[in-house]
Amino acid sequence: MATTVHEPPQIDSRRRPGTSHSGNGGWRNLVPADGDLRVARDYSPPASSTGIWVVLFAVTMMFAALTSALVVRKGASFDWRHFTLPSILYFNTFLLLASSVTLEVSRRRVAAFMGGLRSQSESPARWLYITLFLGLLFLAGQYEAWLQLSREGLFLATNPSSSFFYVLTAAHGLHILGGLAGITYVIRKLSKSALRRSTLDATARYWHFMDALWVYLLLLLWTKL
Amino acid sequence: MHDMSTHAAQHHEPTTFIRKHVFSLDHKVIGKQYYALALVAVFSGMVLSWIMRLHLGWTNLAIPGLHFLSANGAPGDVMTPEYYLQLMTMHGTIMVFFVLTTAPFAAFGNFFLPIQVGAEDMPFPHFNMMSFWVTFVAFLVLVSSFFVGDGPSLGGWTQYAPLSAVGAVGGPGEGLGTALWAISIAIFCVGQLLGSLNFITTTLDLRVKGMSMMRLPLSAWAWFITSCMGLTAFAVLMPACILLILDHVAGTSFFVPSGLVINDQLQPHSGGSTLLWQHLFWFFGHPEVYIAIVPAMGIVSHVLITNMRRPLLSHRVLIYCMGAIAVLSYMVYGHHMFVSGMNPFSSLAFSFPTLIITIPATIIVLIWTGSLYGSKLRINTASLFALGFVSMFVSGGVSGFFLAQPSLDIMLHATYFVVGHFHMVMAVAAIFGIFAGTYFWFPKMTGRMMNETWGKIHFWFSFVGAYCIFMPFHYLGIAANIRRYQAFVADYLQPLIPVHKFITVAALLTGAAQFIFIYNLIHSRFWGKPAPDNPWEATSLEWSTPTTPPPHNNFGDHLPVVYHDPYQYGVKSSVGDYVMQASPEQVATVNEEK
């Protein structure tokens, strides 16, 4: 027989809320026996910081499915035609990597601004605009890569290799558009002074992930096409 | 941390009709919308099955009015063989996606998950609203295929390539119908991904003070595990559908092989892999079975425990088993492809996990039956349907042992044995789970009780009826009655036609009995007995809301604090033989609390 509410608190320092990221209550009982609820602080990580990992997991699964489709389709028959990737892709990669750097700079500036370390006269959104611009430039560059391929006579249905090129770049491009929408949302919230730190962090995580995803896709296309 | 996520879950009560009932951000309204969608879908799917059953029992029977549905598909009210396949495809698609996925998971999960964890709403209410409306659009797109071109797709709910990828040459409905099918399912995936995002973050981040993971009710655990499965499965189905659409409309060759000749026409595709579609589809398709059944398992556990007035033999093991099923569900999908021409060694590799996955499923059943043994179960409609679920799950599951073995599956594949198996273990079982949930939670959802007498009549008709329909399927399958045939003209099939007639009559009666449920649902909604806050003397947080149905922010001015495990029954407290999770009362319990 055990009495429930009389049990000693099962919180040790590691289990203190606020140090773990498993949300309110963690995995164990967090209501102390003496009824002093102040010990179990009402803390939970912002939903957007968990949510963004959930989103990134789904994105990973989607591109994993497309990758396995590419590998299986390539091995399925002998009609796979190799082609050289348009060189502009490497320039685009540089643009996207640069945008990650500028986003990181802006993230720190905005954090400093929100922490009151910078004066109001500085525009904390400047680097966000630069990131937005670089992102748009990347998309324009990807479009140029499509145009180059079509000038070479490689269209969506020409060959499975070109099909996968268009599908993967389009899918990634759509996700980049989502990231640009996120950055626009952050700028809007910032201008209204209603930005949450977690929103900015989640957007940055998404953007960096898209960056890494593109590097992966480039390697995949480079080795397989 | 200045941005508490709970703030994200708060929004003001809407005042306009549109924001309150149509484009609502409230998880409770969204849950009801999903339920209504599932109800419309299940009756559409049921009517389709009636039409098919009538045709199977009495071939070339004129079904009055059928030509209104399709003039080409049913000239003179007699359906063509192709139209039978089109109805079959729509029956499967509507039932699997818009009933078995939406009702136990999205409908009840949306309504009760935030309340059971003690949250005021989901963390991303706009995504939640989008998730429903996107699903609704997907349903409209799918149903619209009835009324365009030459009707809906005839490829079956699995849409095997290459037939699904070649376009109109594949047969009636394979042009626009299949394109709409693929578009609808791709849209549906978006809705479910948005829903899963909300479910996972709600469970992880919005639990109220004291609500540790192990204190979550089993229904909440089931929704959480299901959302993890949904996130993985629908993220794979969506790109698969996109590739299918491209093959279909843009002339790519992902799934269509070289030199394919259909209706004397050489197809302008080359080198695609038909197996690739099957792999991508079943990587989603098998977890989908568990996406339908795991929430029902959670609901049934929740209902059974409340009615037998004692906790399960092991709360923890049941959670671990549901988790194990979720993980294993990704490793068994190849058992749908034993006869697809894939390497026989792969069949063996998929057969082992298929047999292994029966272990956690069996443990779950043993926990239920072991806990029921010797308990004084309160018999009401909800607990009857929960028992019915266990019965269906076991009866349907047993035939799974046979099908899991490639050597037997070669013979039983594509026969009515398989149809009987999955209808019992997944479809009817999950629907019984939905019914159990409906009778159990209706008082909380609407503030009124459902009529128990009508409920019990509904149960017995459904229970006996479901066995009358689906048990003979196994017999038909063993007699090598092939599935997806619209008429049985072969000599060896002729003697089986009386069985089909029996099944048809059973299906019509069982289906008609569902109108008792509809009557009960509508009548009780408006004229039912007003429900008390906790009619079943249950313990979880949904029964601690200040009003019934719960107010806009679920708990009024004060969020509850959780002091107890979810199922503290069989104790002595001031209110009876249970202590609610949110009650600070000290009680002596047999089980150590977590």
C-alpha cells in the first residue's frame, strides 16, 4: 500500500522543470508531496521549438522517399541518361550558404535588440532583408538552371534523370518559399515589436536545414545524374 | 523564457458565426467537424458497399436510380464491370482515408487530446483549422470524380502502377478520375501532416502541471503514437502521389515500364518500376492500418478501464506495446507484396517482422482480457462496443497469422480471405472503437446523454451483423473466391453465390441498423437527457471541466493540476471508488503511482 500524495517529491535536480525539454511535468511525477506547487515551475518549451523539429522530420522523410525512389528507379532499367549539372547551381549553393550566414548574423542582432543591448535607431531587420534577398536570388538562380537545361533539350519527361532533377529542385524550391514566408513573417512581427524569440529561432533552424538539405541534394544529383 | 508556449494556445472566443462554427480555431469545433466529415464519408462508403453487394449477390440486377449516379457506368440501372471496380475503389479510398483516419484519430483526438493533457487548445490553431479544411477539400476533390469525365478511378484504393499511371487508356475513370484521386490524396496528406504536427507538440509541450508522460491516459498516448506514425507515413505518400500525378499528366516514367502495350497502344513511357510504386505506397499503407487501429485501441482501453473500475494489469506495458507496433509497422509493409514479383528472400525478411508484430498486439489483448477477468464490468453501450472491438480485433487478427506466411499467402492472396481479414481486424474493429468513443464521450461533447436502449440495440445488430458479413468472407477465400470480380461465372464459383447472397442480406440489415445510431445521435443531440459533468465516474481531465460541454478555453479561469495517475479506480475516496486526476485528495492505492 502506498499513499500517493504523501510520497516524497520525486524531483531531483536533473529532473527540475526547465532543465529538461520534455515539456510540463517531464516524464515523472512533478507534483511535490508537500503540495508546494511553486517548486514545480510552470514551464514548458515553446511549442514552435518542438514543432520545428517535427516539421523537419517530415521534410526529411519526404526527401528520403524521393531519394530512395531515385536510387530504385536508376537501378530499374538501362534508360538512365547522365548529364552535367548546370554550373549556376554551384553559384546558387554559395548564395544559399551566404544567406544562412546573414540569417545567423540577424538572429544575433535581433536577440541583442530584444535584450535591449542595441539602440532603437539601428534597424534590426536589415540583415533579415539581406537574407530574404539572397533567398529570392537563389530561387531565381534555380529557375535559370531549369532554363539552361531546357535549352539543352532536357525537360521534365525527357529522361528519368531529368525528371528527378526537376522534381527534387522543385520540391526544395517550394520549401525555400516556405522559409521565405517565415522570414517575411519574422520581419513583420519585428516591425510590430511582437516577435517571439522562439519564432525567430525556429525560422532560423528551418532555413539552415534547407541549406543543408540543398547541399545534400546537390551531392546526390552530382553523383547520381 | 519570456515566451511561454501556453500563450500560443490561447485565443479569444470568437463572436461571429463563421469564426465560431465554420473557420473555427477551437480544437473542439475542429474535432466535431472531423467527426461530421467522417460521418458523411462512412455513409457514402456504406451505400457504395450496398450497391456492390447487391450486384455480387444478384448479378446484373437493376438497382433503381443507379443511372443517376452514372449514366455510362450503369446503363439501364445495371452496373458495368468497370463501374463495379470504380465503386470499389471509391469505397476503399473513402473508408480508409476519410473514415478510419479521420474519425478515431483526427476527430476524437482533436476534441480530447488537448483536454486530456490539460491544455487550452493546440499550439498552432491556424494549422489545425487548415488541417480540417484541407481534408475537406481533399474529400470534395475525391467525390467530384463521380461527376466528371467517365467517373472515378477503377484502380483500387492501392492504385497499383502501371494502370494508375498511364491515363485514360487504362480504362474508364483512369484519366481524370485517377488524376483527381492522386490529387485528393496528396492534399489529404498535407492535412494529416498539419494535424500530426499539432498532436505531437500538444502532447510534448502543453501538458499541464503534474501531467507527466506516464500520467497521460491511454487514449492520449494512442493519439500521440499515431501522430508520430502519421508524420512518417503521410510524408512518404505525398511525394509518391506527386510522382504518380507526373507520370499521369506530364509524361514522366517513374512507374511505367518500357514497351507497355494497353488496348493495342504502345505507351510512350520507358523503364519505370511498377514495384517502386508498391514500395512507396505500402511504406505508407501498412502503418496506415495502425493509424486506424491504434487510436481505437487507446479509446477502447480508456472506455474499458472506466467501466471495469480498475486499472489495467499494466499501463506501461500497453504503452510500450503500442509503441512497438508503431515501430514494427514500418518493417512489415512488404507482406502486401509477397506475390508482386519481388525477391522471395525479401518475402521471408518481411514475414518475420509480420509475425513479430503479432506479439505486442497479443500482449495488448492479453492485458485487456486479463484485466477484464473477474472485474465487475459496467455494461453500457460504450463498454459493449469496446468488448466488440476486442472480439473483432482477435477474430480478424487470427487470420493474419495465416496471411503473414508467404507460402500460404501465395494461395490466399487476392481472395476474399484477405478481404475478410482486413475488414474485421482493421475496418470494423476501428469502427467499433469509434462507436465506443462516441457513446462514451457524447455527453462531454454535446452536454446530453445518448439513449442507452437504442444504443444497445444498435450494438447487437452491428456486432452480430458484422460477424455475419465478414466471417463467410474467410470461407469464400479458402474456397478460392477471388476478390475484385464483379460476377462469378466460373464453374467453381457458382456454388458460392448463395453465400454471397447471405452476405448481401446481412450487409443490408447491418447497414440499416446504423440508422438507429444516426437517429440516436441526432435525437440525443437535441432532446437527450442533460448530461452531468462526469456521468461515467471517470478520472481523466476531460471530466474535470467546469461545464459540459467544456467552455471555450476548456478549464475556465484555472488550469487543473494533476495529482494522480490516469486510472485510479478501486480506491476509497470522498466521491466513490475513484479519484480524479485533478483532485488533490490523498487516497490509498494498490498500485504505486508514477
